[in-house]
Amino acid sequence: MSRKYFVFVILIMALTLVGAACTTGNGDTAEDTTAEDTTSEDTSGEDMAVDGDILARVLERGKLVCGSRTDLAGFGSLDADGRNVGFDIDLCRAVAAAVLGDPEAVEFVPLTAADRGPSLQTAEVDLLSRNVTWTSSRDAQWGNFTSVWFYDGQGFMIANDSGIESTADFDGATVCVTSGTTTEQNLSDFFRQNGMEFEAVIFEETAAVYGAFEDGRCDITTSDRSQLVSVRSGFENPDDYTILPDIISKEPLTPAVPHGDDAWFDVVKLVIYALVNAEELGVTQANVEEMKSSDNINILRLLGQEGDWGYTDLGLDADALARAIAAVGNYSEIYLRNLGPDTPLNLPRGLNELWTNGGLIYAPPVK
Amino acid sequence: MAETLSADNQPHDQTRSIPFYRDERVLRNIAQAVSAIAVFGLVYFAIINFFRAADARGLSLGFGFLDEAAGFPISESHIEYDPSMGFGRAFLAGLVNTLMVSGTGVIAATILGTIVALARLSSNWILQKLALVYVEFHRNIPLLVLLYLWYFAVFQQFPNVRDSIIIGDNLIILNQRGLYLTWPRLTETGNIFAISVMVGVIAALIAFYRLRKTREISGKETYYGRISLMILLGVPLIGWFLGGGSAFSVDVPTIVGFNYQDGLRVTPEFAGLFIGLVMYTAGFIAEVVRAGIQAVDRGQLEAAQAVGLSYFQVLSLIILPQALRIIIPPMISQYLNLTKNSSLALFIGFQDVFGVSKIAINNAGRAVPVFAMVMVTYLSLSLITSLILNLYNRRIQLVTR
């Protein structure tokens, strides 16, 4: 009898503890979630400090953990030697070169579309560079979006023998789409707005989406146009498929960092600005060393030869941005290497031209 | 002298207690308490840690998002759903899909598993070996591989819509986008008939059991079989004529635009998941059933055969009722496995409750509450399933007096 009583008391005690934990936990979150995010101050436990200080974590580890993908030629894929290559990958390497001095000091974590958000929320990755569309709700929920890396828009790809000539013929069609993307929402918005019906076939893995489309499971597939171009280049008969000219959404593909470390947020933005400024100023991977003795004062500032572009405050060294450029080249070089005319993708730069050439690529001055 | 006597008596003295550190009961209680504190401490730490981390990372834990428009499509829904409806509705649509596939899957896997088990026990050498191969194949290959195999290598390879395999006058149509069957559909007046069928079945069951009981108690012939059969057929017949004799219309699949419409449709995603799950689980069920049957004493079989019962009589009257007692408990865990494994659906594009939830996590970012909902859902499904089967199990167990 007494033993039963004893266990009962223990149980009650434990339940009270759990209950107390729940209520305090809930109370805290209700007040704190929005207010305390960015200040990253933490009074209760030391273990939290790690999350708040990503830059320190990266330096200590000597490695950048970069959320990426391996299944999208041009943006993130593996080359013949199994090395990660791509437009998004090069940004990770540039950041690693700037912060750690070594473009190879990156651990790439392949993520599906649906895993991207949680990996950022839990700070599992230091940097998410995996063609993520920047939206306001993701900015609030997932992490800090740095600076647009590629301006894109959603389009449609059809099989030429499907009989579809324009979006007007879409009613009743079957559409293959990746789950957990803005694409999926834009798709249903588009059909709803135009009063048309569709049947969605939804997969989590990009490869499954396009595999099913190529097999003929769907009449249409939809995604960012750059992605469609990339995917089509890998099809058995790329000429049997057409990407329609319609663009139904804005897709600013933007690298993001976890909430909570302003310095780290600044570092990643700065690297992007530096790569864009390098293109503007004509600094390339090849000439970065000789440009250090250029007579252009903006180049000297970019390469850390004159003034302080902010490195002292961020705890980096003057040469950091120069190293990033030396590692992967300027924005234009990265673009041409991964997406340009010499690649199977052959994506025209379009919106991703420099602002001086009629595009949207524009970065604050580095000084 | 008196002193030594009392010293000798000490061990037998009930009033003086053993020191607590040697008292087995006290030690036991302490051990219990320590382990209880350790376990609950761990749980307590995990919960505190979770809320702290959620707090530090700004994860929101509320459920208000359930009413926000989901915004994403669901490929097949058996309840009314469109993307402008709330996420709660999307979750429900996913749940119905999960229930559909696991409900039908459990029944089919049980039937298939039993057949395979009987084949394994058969005296026919080829049948026996075939069943063995079946069981070993399905038990030793991961389910996900089987699902990929069925979906991508089988169902995706059917002809496209224009080259559909058509049997009869659009009676059965098979293509890459599904299996379409001509199917009767209830007309508007058909509801009367549908209700009358239900009433008939219930009334017949009540009549059957009550009249049979009367017969068992009084020994009087009540013709329970015939009477209940008459009710079973008679009530729907009345309903049929009340409804004007046209309860059904025939629903023929026809091609409209890109796809066939109407008729009963089975999508390749559902079919791939269903067949993969059923085949896989049947491999395990077959072993459970075989073990149950073999556990019935051989003498029972020999005795039944000696009395002159036929093979099916032996099976249904002697072997299976006894085997069932051994089969049910492990069978419960197979049913639970099937239900839980159905969450692999998202890999082959069938949108079950987990697939829908993952999309919602991505769109709304509410990973914590959504995962909590998913866990509670699967937990409830599992607990309900085992509760029902445990009740059944208790009923069929031997009653010992």
C-alpha cells in the first residue's frame, strides 16, 4: 500500500513540475518572440549564447555550414568529381573565403524545399543558400534574408505534344509541383484568379517532380524559370519541352541566415555587396592582386587597402573581401561560370544585369 | 543471565526494526524514487530546454494559424477542400487520406497475408516456395524502395492518356494518370434506397441475434436464418420502389480536355502507396498467421481430420479460432506499422496527413505546433486501433474459471 502511495506522490510532483514548465514556457513565448529575436540577449542559460553568436561559432569551428542543394544544375549540383558547384554554392565559398580564408572550408548540407525553413529556424545551418524566395512571412518566421542573389519569376514548362499553346489552354490540366514552395501557392492562386481548374501532383523531392513530368504524369510543370531552364537541360530530349513566356510571380532568390546574430547577418550581406561592387569596378578573380595597387580609390577601399569597410567592428581582417573575390570571382564571373552561354543553361542575365546595364543588381558602396 | 537471554532473543524480537539501510522494502522504495526522479528530471529538462530554445529562436507556438488560408492545393481530397480554406481543413483532408489508405490497407494486407501464410503451410511444393520467396522478398527490402518501385517503375510506366488501355465501352480505362472505372452513382432519389439498405442490415442483424438467442434458450425453432434474410432483402426492396426504382445512374468515365473525368478513379499515387504498403505488411502478417497456426497443437488437426471434417471445416472451426488468440497481439503491431508507414506517402506524391503538414510547416513556418498535431494524430490513431483490437482480443481469449 505504502509503495503505491509513494509512487503516486512522485507522479504528482513530476506532473506539477511539467505543468509549471509548460505555463512559464508559454507565458515567455507570448511576450518575447518578436521583441527579443534580434537583440539575442539571454539571461537564463549560457547554452543559448551559442545560437546568438553564429560568427563566433563559424570561426571556432573553422568551417561554414551551408544549407544547399545538389539537384539543380547551375545553382547547386555535384560535378564529375563529386564537388559542390553552382551559383548558390559559390556564395557559400565566397563567405568561407572571406571569414575563414579558405573557400573549401564549407560543409554543404543538402536540403529539400520543405526542410529549408526548419534548418534555418533551428540554426542548424549558418547560411542558407539554396534558391529560397524571400517573402515577408518567411523573413518573420525563418531568419534574416540578406540581399537578393538572383531575381527570378515563376513560369510554366509544357510538353510540346500536349496541345497547350498558352496559359489560356490550361483549364483541367494536371500540374507537377514541388511541395513546400511559394511555387505551389502561386500556382493555385493563378488558377483560381483565372477561374480554371487543375489537378496537382505534389512531390517533396525536386527529382521526383521532374521525373514524373518527363514521364508524362503531368501536362504542365511549374517553378522559377531559372529552375525550369536548368531542369530542361538535363532532360533526355530537351527540345520536346517549351517554357512559356508568362511570368506569374516575383521570386527574389535570396540567401538567408538564422535570426539572432546581427554581425553575421552583416558579414554575409557585405560579401554579396563586395561581389557586386567588384563587377561594377572591374575587379576580377584574375586581377584582384594587381588591383590592390589600383589608382581607383573605390577599388582600394573594397580590397581593404584604404580605410575601414567595417572589418574592425565585425572582427574580420582588411583582406576578407579581396579573398572572397579571389576565391570565386565577381558577380558576373560567378554568373557566367554557372549559368552563362558556355553552360547548358545559357540563361540570359535579364533582371540580373547590373543596374548600370538596365538590370536590378545594385549594391551599397563598400567603404 | 537475564541480559544474555535478551541478547539471544534479539533477532526474533519483532519490535526492534532492522536498520533502514538494510531494510529491503525501504531500499526498494528508494530505488524506485531515484529512478522516478531521474526519468521525470530528464523529461522536465527536455521540456524546459525545448521552451527555452523555442523562445530564443522566436518559434511561435500558437495554433491561430489553423484558420489562416492554407494557400496550397491538395492533389486528392475526399472532403471539400480548396486552397482558400484554412490550414485546419487541409490537415483534415490529409487525415482522411491517411485513414483511407490505412483502413483499406489493413483489410487488404490481412487477407493477402493470410493467403500467403496458408500457401506457406500448404503441402504443394511450388506454392510453398513461392510464398517463402514472397515473404523473404518483402520482409528484407525497405518499404520506401518498394514504394518507389511500384510508383515510378510500374504505375508511371503505364501508357499516357491518349494511348490509354480501354476495356469495353469505356468500362475500364487504364493510363498513367490512373485507373478509371465505370461505376454506379446514387441519384437524388437514391438516398431513400441507401437508407433502406442500412435499416435493412441493422434490422436483420438485430433479428438474427435475438431470435437465435431465443432459440438457444428455449430450444424452440425460430427460423432466425430465414427471417433475418427476408428482412435483409425485403427492406431495401421496399426502399427501391419508394425511391421510384432508379437509385443508380451509371457513371462512365469520358475524356474531357486533358484527362478522363467521372467514373471511379484510383490515382497512381494512391495505388502505388496502397499496393506497396499492403504487399510489404502482408509479408509480416503472413509470418504472424503462420506462427499462430503452427502453434495450434498438431493433435487438434489430426483429431479433426479423424472425425472426418473437410479441409475448410478444419481450418475455420478448429485451427483458426485457436490460432486467432495467438495471432491478434502481434497483428495489432502490424496494423499500427502499416498506419505509421503510410506517412512515407509524401515520397510518391500522395498527400497524407504528414505530407500536408510538411507543406504547412514550410508555408506558415509553425514547425512546433504542426509537428505536435501530427504526433498526437498518429498517437491517437494507434491507441484507438490497439484499444479496439485489445477489446476483441479479450473477447476471444480462453475463459478460465
